[in-house]
Amino acid sequence: MCSDTSTLLSLFRLAWISDSAFPVGSFSFSMGLEGAVESGLVGDASTLEEYVVGLLYNAAECDCIALIEAFRAASNGDHSRLVDADHRLLSFKSSHEARAMTTKMGGRLAGLLRSICPTALTEEFYRWGAEGVTPTTYPVAQAVAGVALGVGERSLYAAHLYGVANTALSAAMRLMRLSHYTSQEILYRLSPLCEELYNLYGGLSIEDMTSFAPTLELALSLHERGKSRLFMN
Amino acid sequence: MTLARGKYGVLEMGFEQDSLGRTVLRHLHREVPLIVQQALYFDESLPTMACVYILSSGGPNLDGDRFEVEVELGKETMAHISTGAATVIASMEHDCARQRQSITLDEGAYLEWLPRPMIPCAHSRYGSTTELIVAPSATLIFSEVVACGRLHSGECFDYDDFSPSTLVCRPSGEVVVRDALRLIPSHHSPTHWALLGEHTHFGSVVIISPAKVTAQLYAELHPEVTEEFSLSVARLAEDAGLIVRLTGLGSERILRAIRSLCSLLRFHTKGVTLPREFPWR
């Protein structure tokens, strides 16, 4: 655990890259929700909320551990550790949709960073991705962005979890009968989970990453075979 | 490490093909409580395949147990490995039980690893690391089935920690996939909707096979979801294999599904299906 050194400028920029309008393509993915809705696993606000809770735990036990590891590695200029975290995270993504989502979004974020805020780190990270040295998963690209923009670890952690919840809830708006009011209520209700998850899993090492969520995996599997195609898989 | 006899179980098995094309258990080293007596040849559809049951003379895995299992399958060998009965992880007071497994398949080797379920009792703590090193032309099905506890004694997710992890890689060291879980019910209940929901048992199956076989299997396997059972299939990058996750209200349906899966894999790799399960299993 570490203290947060974010400044107003860095928080402004964190809000910028975390906004759903930031063009990394998160709107193209439903994180399996399309399959879950089509099959009836998720059918109302209550099951949707459970789905998002599951996504947040899953992120905390896997992606967020890589995010912290990569953030600390990039902060210390330890590039080999950064690349290791990237590869390790991808090796936990057994489904095609999960691999596609994290590498497509990560690749776009790396490209945007290199163009908009070029630093030695963002240039190198983009080049490693283009040369196939590193897979540029989204959490690791976010960690690079965090270091380049001067964002603190805890703020970046919160931004990642917010992105997970917001992507799923935005997809839900297009997939099921759900009012904006209800989706924002869910987001507000789940916000304290961020602190709880950081306290539970934020101190784990890269060796402790896990990826076990059978119902979410089932939703991804159903999505790959389903007929509905509003979102990529 | 110095451990009392019976606390540090060791099992080493090395399989080779003999001049008649039969797979033989050429190397066997065991230290109690792990026991393997000999390879048997009871599979009617693959009579040259070595069939081995791993037993434990100590009964359940106990507090402080450390087991090391190393299995090597030589070129073109075939083996079917299971356990004699369910593996119970006993309640623990001070420490935990750990197991390290390393399974290596050389070119063209074929392994069915289908143990009986694991049953973690109340206040048990168990961790395992499994390394599967699979040559590109080899085929492996590796399964684990886990119960919520001794359900008939009223135990349901009362264990402290159940944390197995699996790493699959090529002989070159290239990582194919990692699969790990850490079930600590006091942190995150396995009964959460996104994990097992109302189901009490789960199974994880890793299948690694050449791309053509993986693609055929994937085309024939479909996700299932009912109130009593669910099955999901994930296709690994470059068709290196599949990860199949199963959940259910008991182990029987899951074990049956895993046998069907194994039968399908055997059909696509060896041209024959699994014989009927023995009635006493």
C-alpha cells in the first residue's frame, strides 16, 4: 500500500483517460453481459448488480494486481518487470473475448498516449507493443499512463474499477430495460467496494493473481456462441 | 526440509513405450503416504495404455502434509491416472496442506488425468501448484473436481482457504495459460452469484492438444446452463487447447460430463471412445 501523490492536474488527466468518451473502444465490449442477458442469466437490475460485483471482484483479484505491479515497475524504471506483468496478466485470460478486449483497449491507449503525451516511457511501451515484445493489456497500459500523467496508485486503482463497472453498466443500457437512474444508483451503491477491494487484494503480489468466476466465464462462453452481436467477442 | 515420515509424500512416475508399443511404468518412486502399486491395463479401447490409481495410506490430507508428485510421459506413451477415492482435506489447527505437481508430456504423448473429487472440510487450508509441460504434438486432459465440504455433515464452504493453481507451458518455457483460484470464503463467498451461486461443486478441466483437435472439440462443445448444472468453454490462444469450467449441485453430473469430454477428446486423438465407467466408481 502506498500514499497517493495525485495532484489536481493529474486527477484531471486521470478523469480524462477514464471517461467513456476516451477512444480506447470500451463501448465495443460488454464483458460477457450480452451473453448473460441473451441467456437469461441477467434479467433485471438485481442480477445486473450481482454481475457487476462479480466483475469488480474478478478485476481486483487479477487485473488490478497486474495494474499495481506494472505501476510500481514503471515508477522504478524496471521495464522487464513491467513486461512480465503484462505477459502474466494475458496468460490468465483464457477466453477469446477477454484477450481481445484487454489487448485492443490496451493497444489503443498505448497509441493515444504516445501521440498525445509522448514521454520516454510511453514511446517505449508503444514500441514494445508494436514489436510484439509486450502484449499491451489494458491495465498495464493504464499503469504506464498513470506514471506518465503523475497519477497516484490508489487513484489509478479506483479509475480502473470505475471503468469496469461503467463499461458493464453502459452496455446494460443498450441490452436491457434499464433507466439511467437505476444504472447510476447501482454505480453509487457499489462505489464503497473500491476501498474494500483495495484493502483485501491491493497488497497481494503478482504471484497471487487468480481468475475464477464460473458464472462470468459462462457468460463469456455463451456470448461467443450466441446469436446476439451488438458487442464484440 | 525435514518432516516426519508420512508427512512428506513423494511420488515419481516415468512412463515409456516398450518394444511392443505398450506404455510401461519404467520409473516408480514413492514415499508414504502416497502409494502407487503398478500400472494396470484394464481399458478395453486402449489396451496398451497404462492405467494408474494413486492412493494415500494416510487417508485425508492432514495439517502440515507436503506432497510432491512428478510424472513424466515419454514419446508416444499413453496413460490414464486417477485416484482410488475422493481426496479429503481434513480440518486444520496450525498450518495447511500443500501439494506440488509437475507433469511433463513428450512429443505424441497422451494423458488422461481424472482424479476423484476433493472434499475440503471445515477449517481446512489447502494450496497446490501444478505445472503442466506439454509438447506441441502431445494431448492432455487434466481435471479437478471440488466439493463444498462434507455436505452430508452440514459443511458447506466452511473451509478457510482452498487455493490450487495451474501453469501450462511448452517444453521451450513458453507459457500457454495460467489458471488459479483462491477461495477464501471469509473474503468472498463462493456462493456469490458470479462464482458458484447456488451450486455446491465445481470442476475445472484443462485440455491441451494440437490445434486441429482443439478446433474440432470446440465446435462440438457448447455451453450449458440449467438450475442443476453449468458448463462453459474457453478457447485458448492459437487453438492450443480449452479450459472447461463446470458447476453443479453434486459431483456426479460433473464427473459424468468430464468423462464425456474425455471420451470426445480420445475419439478425436485415438479414434476410440472411453469404455463404460466401472459400476463401483
